[in-house]
Amino acid sequence: MCSSDLILLWIYCKGFNSWNSSFPLCSSSMEAMKWVYSNVNSVFLTILICTVVLRGITIFSDIATRKSQAKMNGIQPELAKIQKKYANDPQKAQMMSQKLMKERGVSMWGSCLPLLITMPLFFCFIAAFRFWGYEETIKLLVSDNAEELLRSFKFLWVNNIWQPDNGLSPVIQEGSKFLANVKDLDRLLYLQNNPEVWEKLVQLGIAVNEGGAFRFLNTQAAIDAYNAAVQPLLQVYAGHNNGWFILPLIAGGTQFLANWIMQKGQPAPDPNNPAASTNKMMMWLFPLMSLWFCLSYNAAFAIYWILTSVSMVLVNLVLNKKFPRAAVTQEGGKR
């Protein structure tokens, strides 16, 4: 188990919402997706193309990680002997282990660093979906053809792709939740590039112009104004929630499958090794977290997450053939 998995878990829990549209890489990711969308005119195709491009970039990290894991797994028997021999001298055991790894060209962080390098790309795309959803909701508020625009957001059974595929989620986000993100909303490049949209939001009572500086309001009056503006649109899908929990369940399932296939390609863990129980925990924890995030964030993000997990399944199947479990053990024995 690489410690970067624990780092990733911490980022999930603490930093997921901290990425904002003013962060250059995040804004670039969002603008790139919007550019693709302007050419294909399909959110799904946009997500598919961006996922393929992103996986194409990170496939080299996957290969490097698997190679590093193969080297590390190959010297595990010798590391275990060192730990047993110097059980009463942890400092000596650590020194001898580092010496062995240096001799064999194995880096302790070799399988972690590629993940840490590529991880910002994933989080930028994740944040980009959130802010793209904010933009589309604002367009609903100011558009002269808001009802037609809302109908264009439908994807299969999901009424609004910019809302979660969640049977408890409304088709359009409630004012109290939407305006709770005022700090993020104020930074949207869409608003910076379209000041006339700000003027319409001011007229609706949702934003204010303070000497040429626009900002959203998070007051009860602004929340009421937002809810009044979207009320006619709610009649389009009156009596319906936004989805049926299907995409989050698929996301959790494909994430579990990707993790399971990846672990199948690794040597059988030593039951006495604490990392074995950590690996088992992570195999279940990440799918559960995927389920929760896809229940909480828009369906566009859930589609991206599913496509990413499916691509991980395919990549892991190929890498398992390239670095089979038996070959890893044999390689370690030769070395």
C-alpha cells in the first residue's frame, strides 16, 4: 500500500471543495471542456473525449507505478528476512532495508510520486465540472429561453445533468444551497467575461453592484428571489426528482471493479503485513466514497467518474498481462 493512497484520502476529505475557478489549471481544464463542447455539442461526448485525453496523459504514470511496485514486490522476501533478523533493532533494520533497496534500484516513493504528479489533473477536472454546473444554472436564471435550455440538460433518466442523479435531489438546485457558494460564484470566468449577465442578476435581486464590483448575495431576500426565478422552470418536471441513484451506484461498482482487478495483479499479500489490511480497507473505502461524491455532485461528474473507472479497468487488465503476478515473484527471485 503506497502512502499516497492515504494522502489522496486526506485530499478527498479536506481539499475537494477548495479548488476554485480562479486556480489557473482548474480554469484551463474547464475552458478546455467548454471548447470541446462547443465543437461536439454533447456533454457526454465532451466528457468521453476529455476522459480519453486525460487517461492518455496519465497512462505513463500507471505504467511507471506498476513497474515500481513490481520491483518493490520482488524484494519483499528479503525485506521480510531483514525485519525478522533485526526485530530487536528497528534502526538497524531500517538501515539495512534502505541499503538493499538502493542496491536493487528500488525507490520507496517510486510508486507514489507518479500518482502525486498526475493527481492535480484529476482534481482540476473534478472542480471544473462543479463550476461548469454553476455556470449552467446561472444561464437558466438569465436566459430568455430558459425552459428550452433546461430540457437540453436531460440525459437518459436524469432530468438535469448539472444536478446529482439522486432521487432526493430537486431538478434545479435550491436557492439556499446555490447561494451558499457565493465565494466560488463570484470568481466564475463566465461572469467576468459577460458583465451583462451580472446586470441581469442584479435586476433579479440575486447580486449587487458595489461601485462597479459585482458580487452575489447570500441573504434571505436573495434566496427568495432565486427561488422565485426558477419556480416556473420547476413546472417542466413537476412532481419529479432529478434521478434514480443509478449513476452513483455504477460509479461505486466500477471503482470497486478497478481496484479489485488491480489487486489481482499484485502478489498475494502477507497476512502479517499491516499494509495488507490497509489495502483491503481501501478497496472498499474508495468505492463508497465514489458513491457518496456522485450522490452529492452533478451527474456530469458521475459520468466522468464512471468513464475514468472503466478506463482504469481496461488499463489494469492490460498491465496485469504485462506484469503478471507470477512474473513479479519470479523477477524478485532472480534479483
